[in-house]
Amino acid sequence: MPEKLRVVPLGGLGEIGKNMTAFEFGNEIIVVDAGLAFPEAEMLGVDLVIPDISFLLENRDKVRGIFLTHGHEDHIGGLPYVVRELDVPVYGTRLTLGVARAKMADQGSNAFLDARVVTVGQTVRCGAFRVEFFRVNHSAADCAGLAIHTPVGTVIHTGDFKLDQTPVDGNLTDFHRLAEFGANGVLLLLSDSTNADRPGYTPSEKLVGGTLNRIMVNAPGRVLVASFASHVPRIQQVIDAAASNGRKVGVVGRSMETVVQVANELGYLRIPQGLLVTVEELDLLPRSRVVILTTGSQGEPMSALTRIANDDHRKVRIEPGDVVLIAATPVPGNETMVTRTIDNLFRRGADVIYEPSAGVHVSGHASQEELKLMLNVVKPRFFLPVHGEYRHLVHHAHLAESVGIPSKNIFIGENGMVLELTPNEAHVTGRVTAGNVLVDGLGVGDVGTVVLRDRKQLSEDGIFIVVVALNTETAQLISGPDVISRGFIYMRESEALLEESKEKVKAALSDCGAKKVSDWSTIKSVVKDTLSRFLYERTGRRPMILPIIVEV
């Protein structure tokens, strides 16, 4: 039986973020991207979400390398956690790897990054795979799609892309090479689905430059621009507009400072001499000559813009006349945080420009007509839409059908799905472990469903702690019960309820003594159940109840 290519998405299907896909042939595996996602509202206290890489760890001897398409968090953010477990080379373009190194340093990662720079047009041999990098446009610089040449056929992974005819850096998507792939035959296409529900074409990034220039001409005070730190073309346009209007630029926010420094050192930003100044130097300039580049376009609680909006930033305070541009659209799940930040900026007296119609942001992802063009140029035998919530994958599948790909050759997948391919056939043959690994502080994966459930209960109904001292031999009550409550009731105003609670506990312990129950876990369970029923009857709430037994 001939060997088959196995494609295993570990993240990025049915969700925005956490992009990671494994390709397996024989005894060799390569991985494309290692991203993260923002925590959802119910993930209380969680900082980041990364893919579950159990499949890769179970097959660590097969993994030959990790290939990065570009430097956005949803494609490289999980890398510091992955390379701790997998000692393999990481391939990417110069800026992508520069941002990845800086990210690992920011996180204090002690993992070694075996980074290998690849230029677009170059092919890397990795075991049975030959991986060719080709140029694509996106809202980051130095982005690449991948042509993965395998013994059973060529697989195209677009990465994130749009077909911008007038890109800021002048680097067009390599249509010629894509057409060559199509002419030579493509077995499988994995294509970005983020904007598959948007008709037409995505506007060019250059449109934002004109808007930025008009705003800076008319703004009476400072102009603050909040953007994704990795959006180098947008940063370049802010710099160009500031230079044209005689304004100096200050950078606020660690990730923005890092990317500007790395991109400038590697030659991906063109910054006139003397244009960049420190935030302290900005204070010495007229406010009409100041531009501030900042992080926080997603309303992240600890980001620079959020702290500025809360009047909690050490160096920057909003004053009437300041104009704030939110040059990004909220990632799904972040809408509430973004709205709160915008409201607080208005409270400080800023004029906030944030609507998509204002022209301060365009998407970095292809819309329907561009997606159809990609399908028509590449002409894949089989198609797997990736990088999108489920509705995006379905829309993209419909687009593929509309350009002539048979529905039986289109696979709307989910994370963990195993798609097996031969030169003529493709079938879903099973599943591997896939899901979310939650990062909370320094802990990776130690917060799970049970912990989140407890946090949710604590946040909604509080905690009720009962402390009793019992005789070790007879299990008789020696002292207590003492009650401590947090987030449930205000104890001084609920003394009657607390006294009744104590009596219920005493009665429960007495009943245990009468029945000769001496097992501590059973006694704790009885106390917990008794209090739970009583408190729900009296208050309609279910606090977390923690019985503590002191043995005497």
C-alpha cells in the first residue's frame, strides 16, 4: 500500500487565532505556524490560549521543523511554549524570525530558538518535504505562503493574505509563481478564510495613508495611533504622514517599541533621521507637532492605550484636542474591551476615530473575489479552508464550489481532524487530541475546566468557609464552627444568617456523631451539602463552600 500524506490541523479551524497545522508523511512531520488566541470572556484570569500539541509530543521523534508564514501573534505567539518541548529548527523570513526572537526575549523564555532565515523564492528540504516560500501581501511585512512539495503531490498553504495591487512596501503577491503551481498541478489548497463572508475586494492598505495624512493636517493637538504592533506597513504610513506634516513620533508600549526597533534594524522601516524621539522629548514639543504610536487597539487590560484611557499611564495623559485613531477592528471576543477603552478616551476629552468607515483601517485578509481568484489560479484537486470561525469556513467552501471544485473534494474541518491524501483521493480518517492549553501567569496547562468552573462560581456567588475543630478519635465537636465569607454576603449585616448557618453545621456534625461517622471526607461532604441546601433556600445563591476540619 502506498504511503499517504496526513494533514492534521491543531488550531485555527472554527476559530480566529491559534493557527497550527501538522503535515505527516511516513516517519516525518513538519509544522506550519505556532500561534496563540486571546482568552474568551469565560476564561477568567487566563492570559493566553495556545494549541494542544499532544499529537506532536507523542510523535516528537518524527518532527523535523516548524515553518512560520508571518509574524502575527496568532501565528507565532505560541512558539516560545512549543520550542520548550520540541527541539527542532524554525524556518521563516528575516522579519518574522526577528519578531519571534524578540517575543521569546520579552517572555523571558529560556528555550533555544534554532532560527533559520529563508528568503521568498527559496526552497528548504526537510526530510520527505520540500517547502518553498512565496510572497504574499498581508497586514504584516515579509509574509510568505508555502508550497509544500510531497511524494504524493504539492500542497499550497496561503498563510494570511490579500491581493493588494498597491502594497505599501511594493511587494506584490507572487501571482506568477502561484500560476505555475496551478499549471503543474496542486493536490491540496489550504486558504485563509477570515473574510470569506465579505463580498468584493479588500481595499488597499495605501488608502489608510491618505486618511492619516488628512487627520494630521487638521488635528489641533497630538495624534495617537493604536495599531497591532506587528502591522509594519501601517507603522510605515504613520511615519510617512508624520514626516509630511512636520510631526515627531514617539512609541509607547513594549511590543510596539520592540517591533519598531527590530523592523528598523532589519531595514523594513524607512524612518527619517531625527523623526523618532522619546516620550519625554515629546513633552517639550508643541502638541500640534506630536504623533504617538501605541499598542492597545484590542483594549487589552495592560496595554498602553488602555492605561492611557484610564489615566493610569506614567508618561502620557489625554488632554482636550488630542485625536486618537483606533487603526484596527476588534478581534472576535474583544469588542467589549475595545468599547470600554473608547468610552474612557472620550471621557478624557479626546476625539476618537474608530469606525471602519473612517478609513483608518483596512483588513489584511482577502475578500470573496480575491479568494475565488486564488482558487482559480491554483486550481487544487482538494480544498481545505482554514483560519476562520466555522461560518467563514462554510462560506469559503461555497466559494470553492462556485468556481467548479466538486463538493466531495472540499473538507470543512475542525481541529484534530486527520485528512489523508493520495495523488487521487482524500478522506477524513480519524482524530487526534486537539484543543486549548491555557496559559495563566507562569503556568502552562495547569488551568483546566475544573479550575475555570471554580473561578466562575467564585466570581458569581463568592466563597463560604466553615472551620471546625474535631476530636481525632471520637469526631466530636471541640470548637467552632467559625465562618468566613468573601464575595457572598457582608458579614456584619447578615449575622442572623451566619448564626443559623453555624447551627446547621452543629446539627450536621451531631448527626454524624450519632451515626458513628468518623471519616473526615464523609463529614466534610455532609457539612457542605447541608450548608449548600440551606444557603440556597435562604438566598437563592450557591457560593463555593469549603469545610475545614482541624484535628485535635
